[in-house]
Amino acid sequence: MTGTTTPGPVRDEHHSVGELVNQATEQLSRLLRQELALAKEELAAKGRRAGRGGGLLGAAGAFAYAGLLATAGTAIAALSLVLSVWAAALIVTAVLFVIAAVLGATGRAQLRKAAPPTPEEALGSVKADVEEIKERAHR
């Protein structure tokens, strides 16, 4: 006898409808978990960047406030050469409050226009996944 072998069991490449549905459900579940993980990571990264930026802006604001106080003192001293000290202080205080009101109104308007933070990459990926699933479903 020469080296003839008997063929092994032939693997059936056809799956039952139940197996296909189960497989599709598992794949969809895995896809959703991956998309949620992507969205979570994207929002965490944006949050870290926003935290660092906010801290730096806070420090800049503290130094700007100290500079503003020094400038106000200088303006009062300069105006007191022409007016009495109380009048110079009153004028500088009024100007500072007007500037604060304008900045506050502008900031409030900007906050109203701000869009809520969304995980844009993850949403785009989910939309692409949905389109792909729709395409395959129609085939």
C-alpha cells in the first residue's frame, strides 16, 4: 500500500439561520462595545486638554488681575495730579466696572453659542457602521 490517506470529515461551510443570527448579534455587540470605548477615550482626552487649558487660563487671569490692580493704582495716581484723590479713584472704579460689564455680557453670549461637547470621531464611526450594516442588509 502506498501512502493513501482517507479524507477527514468535510467541513460544512453552510451555517444555520440561528447560527448566523447569533454570530451577527455577537459581532454587533462587540462593535457597540468598541464604539463606546472609542467615545469614552475621545471624551477623556478632550477633558484632559480642557483641564490643562483651564488651569493655564486661570493662572493667566490671576496675573492679569494683578496687572489690572497695578494699572488702576497708576491711573488713580496720575488723575490725582489734576483732581482730588477721591474723584480720581471714583472715575477709575467706574471705568473698571463698565469694562467688567461689557466683558461679562460678551462672555455670556459666547457661552450661549457654544455647542455641547460631543465625541465627533466616535459618532462619525457609528454612522459609517450603520451605513455599512444597511448596505449589507440590502444585499
